[in-house]
Amino acid sequence: MKGRITKLGAIALATAIGFATVATLVQAADPITERREAMKGNGAAMKAINEALKNGGSAADLAPHAAKLNDTSMKVGTLFPAGSDQPQGKDPGQTMAKAEIWQKPDEFAAALKKFQDESAMFQTAVAGGDMGVIKAEFEKLGGVCGDCHKAFRAK
């Protein structure tokens, strides 16, 4: 009896782990949700950097946020697969990505390259520690983000 209960417990645990794994894979396979989370992370990083700069934060305070932005910039291109332009809207599971992303792939790729380059420059500036350079690079990075959003994100 005790062995049977142990065996049933092990089966139940394995089943629960299996369902959790499938749920994770299904969620990770949803490009709209994944890119919304990535962009929310970018927004949070930009806000944290802005606050740190306003409040006299150090380069060390900015480093994890700069790394987050640079890491995200390297994967953003994978978050817009064909067919992930619907449904449009602001609600969970909906996208704010404009059709121009897929209609003008060269322009989107150029905007993505600017984001990658500028986020790398910002991370380099943060590593250098010169707050004047950091502020200038942050302003450039914000401009790159804004330009992309104007062209490729619905309001």
C-alpha cells in the first residue's frame, strides 16, 4: 500500500511537471505576449535609468538596465514573426505592432539595427563611467526608441 501511494505520488508529480512544461512552452510560443513582455522590460529599464540619472545615480546603478536593453535589442528581431500582426489592440494577447513591420521589412531591420547599435553604445558608455557621455548616449537611445515607435507601433 505504501509503495503504491509513493508510486501514485510520483506519477502525479511527473504529470504536474509535464503540464507546467507544456504551459510554459505554449506561452513562450506566443510571440505577441513575448514581445509585449520584452517591450515592457525595455520601458521599465528606460524609466529606471531616467530616474537614476535625475537622482544622481552612479554608472553602477545603470549597468544592469543597460545590459537588459542591450540583451533585448539582440532578440527583438525574433519577436515579430510573420502572422503575429493580429489581433490589433492594447489588451493582453493583442498587438500594437503596425503592419509596416512586415510590409517594410528592410526599414524595420534598419530601425532594429539602430536600436542594437545604440544600446551597445549606451552600455559601453555606462561601463566607461563618464556621466556626461552616459547622459548623451541615453538621449540618443531614447531618440532611437521613439523613432521606431513612431514608425512601427500603433497608438
